[in-house]
Amino acid sequence: MEIHSMLRPERILMDLKAGSKREALIEIVQEMGKNPGITDTEALKKAILDREEIMSTGVGLTIAVPHAKLHSVKAFTLGLARSSRGIDYDSLDGQPVKIIVAIAAPDNDQNTYLRVLAAVMHVLRNEENRKAILAAQTTDQIVEVFKKAK
């Protein structure tokens, strides 16, 4: 699965301005909403925030993977944000989050949704990939991490 094609450089925030989980999620969703494959940014924002109320998507290892499936999403879209200082995210391991990869998916393709989620986690579980994402100087370098991940 070539998830790098779902992550465009213009949807990568090199350093989040947000200081809280809620602000970070809103900031990343606003960037993702610029993709024509997302027809209702407000619905995506609500779905992502509602999902966080159920259970934190801060999975540990300084990463979070918020995700939502919606009818108003016409094409799988990834957004990525970095925070050099880290964000208190209520992560499973209690550590601040430095890398957030958000997934917006159409609500009619559960199989691809699960494969995209697994592929993102595969990239982010690798410590070298996380280091490369945090050290990248350009958005293209971050996309390249996802492209090279095996």
C-alpha cells in the first residue's frame, strides 16, 4: 500500500502552534480540509474530536493516529503534524505526543481503512522513521520517509 500518495506536503505541519490536544486536532483537520476529497471539514473535525472522547488515539512512542470514517470524505487523506515540544495527549503511555498522523477515510471502504491504519502504524512504530520525521527539514523529506518504509 502506497500511503505516501495520501500524504501531500501541503498537509504537513512542520511545527504545530497548538498547545493542547484539541487545538492540535483542529489545526491538522483544517489543513486536511483543503483537500478536495474532503467535502465537509466541520464534520471531519467533529468526528475526530468525538473519537478522542471515546478513547485517546495517543498510542505511545510519542505518536498519535486520530482517524475517522465519513460519508463526506471522498478520498483517503492523511495529515501530519509535528510538535518539537510535545503535546499532552492523554496517551496510553502517558508521554507527550510529537507526531500526529490523522486519517480521513470514506465510510464505505472498511478494508482499505484498516490497511491504511495498519500501514501508518507500521511506519510510525519504527524508531528510525520517527527520528527521520522529527529531523526532517522539509515536508518532502517527511513524505519520503513514508515512501521508503517497507
